[in-house]
Amino acid sequence: MRTPKTLYPHERIIYKPELSACPHCGGALVLCNYLSWDKTVQTLDAVLSIASRPGHCTTPGCRGQTRRVLSAAGQQLALPGSTYGNDVIVRIGWQRQVRQDIYREIHADLTAHIQISESQVRYLYQHVYLPLLACHERQQVGRLTQAVADYGGLLIALDGLAPAGGEPQLWFIRELTTGLTLRSGWLSRFDQTTFEAFLTPLTELPGPILAVLSDKQTGLLPAVASVLPSARHHLCHTHYLRNLAEPWAAQDSAFNVALRKAVRQTVGELLRTEQVASTAPTNVLTVTGMLPTALATPAAADTDAPQPPISPAAPPADAVVTQLCHHTRYLLTLKGRPPFRLAGMETYQRLHQVVRLSTDLLGTHYDPRLAQLQRGLQTALTPLHAQYQDLCQGATWLQGMAHILRPVEDHPRTGTQVAQQLRAYVDDLLRYPTMAPHLAAFRQHLDTVSRSYWPGLFHCYDIAQLPRTNNALESHFRDTQRRLLRTTGQRNLTRRTLQRTGAWELLPPFTSQNAARTALQHLCPTLLAQEQRRLRDHLARFRLHARSDQRIQAQFAGLRQQWRAIAAVSTG
């Protein structure tokens, strides 16, 4: 049972229509002898008792006789059906999206001004503020019209966020020159028919679509060609290069596994052994808490001087060797990021740097541990040198193709010129003499993938505002997930939020609280009600997605009641 709020209004305000003439026929407006919108509203500054005295037209046959005219100023204080002021909704959205506060923090801040529960804070954000973002985005048609006038058409980018647990995939379409969100929603399948249905509303935009930027998603290419036949479909260069590097990244990963295994076999025991002071317990490193590690010597007076990472009781040579062992152990944990950062090659190169440094140090002062590290790494790296050279060859090919695709600011090139240079480079690779089988297979892979991407690789050089990659949209996905992780605190809750309200969370936030307040003042209540219904319809898919046994049993009871009602009127 809800706890009733006890509110004591500071002021009673009765609003009257600002119009004196009927907006339909121009006749005189007459005030009604009753009040509408009579309610108590909590704002951040005061509790107000507000009402609006409507007006109606007296002209026979005018629509104003049945349609009451209300005060615009009164409606700007609070939304229909809400007893919280618009400034409260703006504050909740601002703290949630910009300050990235959790609901508990927002609730603690608001309770100093108004009476509100944490569940009500959550409701106002999800069911009022997020639909408000969508309504505001739909009021920006004028910016699209201006973009068409400035650039001759629109440029759109679309991408999907990988689904979790077999759920539908979240897709997002943005207009690039304005940054406006055209469509944001979920797709349950990823075939041509589904993409055509997702793209068809774009034909209603106020201008032609010049180009589409996307990945080479299965079913998307024919869908774009069918729905937007006059648009150039540009394929993301980053995805193209990743697909080029895919088999080479697998080769590098296998090389990295073999490298780590070889290093651990030769110097693994040395890397696992920590050199600690004789006064410290064996294998116990730095400890804090109520019973911390005892310090061997008092803290140094010069706090700015660099301090050794191990106990001062250890010999100076041990300090250097221990740092090199720590660095070597770190190198064995490096992760790759294709297409250009390959962990196996990087680990090999940096381990060779450790070998060279160790050799230089041994030339001035001999240490048995350092000699063991140097010999062990050299023994592990030598048999893998040929594989490393082959990996370098393939990486050089990838770098060369990426260099050709990179724009040259001083000498702009057309798409045809870039295509000719890339084709000549790939043809030169194919004419190389016979080489190792995996290198020959990789260069054939480069040609095959390039041919499949070829029709959509070069439009960005001919259309000034069209970017080469879809990285901006992918960064938007990452930033949204990072923000949701901060405000939910758990990765599982972040995924659940994306599944349930992700289409609204991806919408761009307001630039300031004043901008959000202005948008609320100019908001059509009918559009907001439609957007709230759209959100409720989507959330209905998750009605039975709960972990609470009590809640599930209550929902099952409701389903049983619905079923009995069907059986009562059924003839079957």
C-alpha cells in the first residue's frame, strides 16, 4: 500500500488562457465557470496548488465550442497527470545521464526539496524523461531540411549492437551531417526482409539520401539496394581491414600461445619467484590492513625521489633483475587488437628488447639471475624467428593496404584513383614468387575479401561529408554502455537496460538543463503519450523476466485469471 504524501501548498494559482480570441474562428473566448487541471504540484522551489480556468468559443458551429482552451503557462509547470514539476523531471534526467548518478543518489538529492520515493524517481526517468528525448528528436525536422539545402541530400550511418543471450539486436540509424537519430530499435532477425522493413521509413525523409555507411552485414546490402536504390552504399574501412586481418590475427594468436609456452618453459620458475627481504615471510608480498607489512627502514625524507619497488634490504642487482622479471611477466599477458595491433608480434619484439638490455647489463656486471633470464629468453625466441618473419610480412601487406586507403589532405584523390592504387597493390602481391603456403593463402584471402568489398569502399573519397569508417557510431555504443555500467553498477544490469530501454538510452541527451526545460515547455502532450505507450508496449515483452519468486507467482496468478476469463466465454 502506498504511503500518502502530506503536502502543504505555499501558493494557490489559477491560470487563465493567454488567448482572447478563438484560434479556430477568431471569435471571442468566454471563460468557463469551472476549473481544469486542479492539482498540487511539487517543484524544486515550492509546493503549488494550481488550476486552469478554461475558455470556450461562443460562435455557433465553431470547433472551439467543444474544445476548451487552457493556459499555456499553467501547462508548462507540469505534465498532464503528473504532480511533479517539469523542473523535477529535468533534474532527474540531467543527474542520470550527464552526472551519471544512480537512482539512490538522485533520490537523496531530491528529498531535500520534495517528497518522492526512489521507485518514483526510476519511473519518471524511464517513462517520462526518456520518451521526452524521443519527442524532442522528432521536432528537429527543420535541421534535416537545412542539411538537404546545404549538402544536396542526407548521409546516414547504421550499425547494430551485438545481442546477449539470444535477445533481439539493437540497431541504430543516425544522420551524419546533423547527428540526429532517425531510427533506434530492435530487430529479431537479420535478413533482407527485416532490414527492408527497418529502412523503408527513411524514404519519407525531407530529401534524398546520398549515401549509406554500414558494415557488410548479411542481408543489409540487398536491402539498401532495394529500399534506397539511388544511394551509394559505403562500407566501413575498419570492418574491411578487420576482415582482411582475421586469418592473420588467428596465426598471430597461435604464435603468441607458442611463444608464451616456450618462455614459461625456460624462465617460468624464475619469473614466478619473488625476491623478498629476509625479514619478510616467504612469498608474502605487500600487505595492508590492521596488521600491515612492517617497513624495513623509515620512510625517506625526500618524498619526491623515486623509491625502489622492493625492500631496500635487497642487493641493488636484485632490484634491477626483479624489475626485468616483472616486465617480462607483464609481456606474457599482452592482448591483441586486430587489424594492426597483433599481440604475438608485439610480445616477440618487446621480449627481444629485454634480451638486448640484459646482454648490455651483463657486459658491465655479471648476475646469475640476469644471465638465466637472458639465456632462457634467447632459447625461447630463437626457434620462433622464422614464424615471426612471416607474420611481419603479412602485417606489412595489411599496413600497405591501410596506407593506400588513408586520405591525403594535401593531395585529395578521387575514389577511382584510390581503387586503381589498391588494385595495383593487390595484383603485385599476387604476382609474388612462390612462398610459404600460409603466406600464399593469406594474399589470396586479401584479394578475395577486397573483391567482395570493392563496390562500397571508395564512395567516401567522392562525397565530402561521408566518413571512411563507422567508428563514431560504434563509439556511441561504447559510451552508452560505459555510462549505463556506471549508473547500474553491474554488467548484467547494463545488458538488461539495453534490452529494455536501450533504444531510448542511445538518443543524444540535452546539452543543458535549460534546453531540457525548454523542450518540455514546447512538448505536445499527445506526442508524449504516444511515445510512452510505445515504451510500455516494448516493456511488455519482459513482463515475466523476473528473478523474484514472489513477483513471478503474482504474475502467474494474473495469467490464470486471464485464462479463466477466456474459458468462461469460449465455446471450444
